[in-house]
Amino acid sequence: MKQGSIRKVKSADRTLDLLETLASAATGITATEISAALNIPKSSLFHLLGTLEDRGYVALHADGTHTLGPAVKRLAGGSRPSSLAIIERALDGLRDAINESCSFNVEKGDEVEVVATRAGRNALTYTMQLGDLAPLYAVSAGKILLAQKDSTWLDAYLARVRFESFTPNTIQSQERLIREIERSRSDGFGFVDEEYTPGIVGLGVAIRQDGKTIGAINVALPSPRFNPQKASLIRQHLRQVAARCEADLNQ
């Protein structure tokens, strides 16, 4: 090799080509479109996308398209961690501690939206995707967010909500929802038992910044793995994660 010459690294080239392609796209693009545009074999692209998604540089949406992820904005914004960066770091620790899927959800109208997620590494796991939406009454993150509302807001919500049946366990009445909200307030956790997705149990805890609820972190797992011991472990780690997040967010 001649002095002063630089040897290119193929994997680095592919990574930068991929990020530049996503940055220049007007809308999200599919893996097939990326593969064709960059002439990358789908098998190689699958692993590259998976790595970038796990690090937050690429976001996979419910419609199967990809866009740049929040980590790119963090790089552009400088070294001070953003609120989302703090929460994503907490999700990494939570997933590693309990080996179950977890996510951070924010209120979007009368639904919750997944804005950060980590997948568990069990063979049987439940994966939450960025951009996923679900009714407040049907998921654990939504229930704990409802538990933070005052009576005026809740009265208006109860007057307009229309219950959709996703599973035989989905809440179908105002009376039951009110009981669930009261239980969440007393317990400190939102809980669902196969109410939105068959076979999936969830627990959620609210996250606050500057005295305001900004969202909720939840854990979702297959019901065969959920038992009193697992519930206790998840609750313990959710409490710790919420406390750590709020301490870092309020510095």
C-alpha cells in the first residue's frame, strides 16, 4: 500500500450509504427499496439494519418502512443527552436486566405511541415497533397515563371513548375502566392481561419531568412466562428505571 493511501472499509461504506439514502428520502423506504438502491444483498442488509435499529440510528415503522432514528438527531445536537437519549439508555438497562421487550410511549390524542423500544432476546418474545399506536384503555402504558389525569380530563375522555374489542379481555365499559384507573393509581402501575394482543401481558409505569408526566415505560411479554415471581421482578426494575430516568431528566 502506498504511503498516505487509505484503505476503504466496505461495511463502513455501506453503513454511510444507507444513512445517506434514508436522509435523502422524502418518506420512509422499505428494505427491498434500500437493497435495490444500494445493491446490497438482502441478507447483509437485514443484519446491518438490525444493528442500526438497535442503536437508534434507523427507525422501523409499523408499515415496514425505515427512516433515520433518534440517535442521528442526538449526534447532530451535540454531546448533551436529550430526554429521549436518557430514556433509551434506561430501556437498554431494563431489557438487559429482565430479558423482556420494553418501550417508551407518549400520549397521542386518545392513543399511546411507541417512540423508543428494545426487544427481548428470548426465543419467544413480543416486539413493539416504533410508531405503533394503541388506545389508552387497552395497554399498560395507556392505563398508567390515564391514572395521571384529573377528573375534568377523565370525564371528557369517558364521554367520547368508544371501546373496541381486540381480545375477549379488552375493557368494554366505563365502569371497568374506572376501576382499572383507580387500581393503577393505588398500585403505581398500569397492567393488562391479554387485553390488546392475545397471549401478551404488560406492565407500565409513568415517567415525569419537571413535575409533568411525559410518557410511560412498559414491559410486554408472553403470558406463559408471566407468574408472581416474574411480576415482582418486573415491578422492581420498573420502579428503579423510573426513579433513575426522573433523576437524570430533572438534573
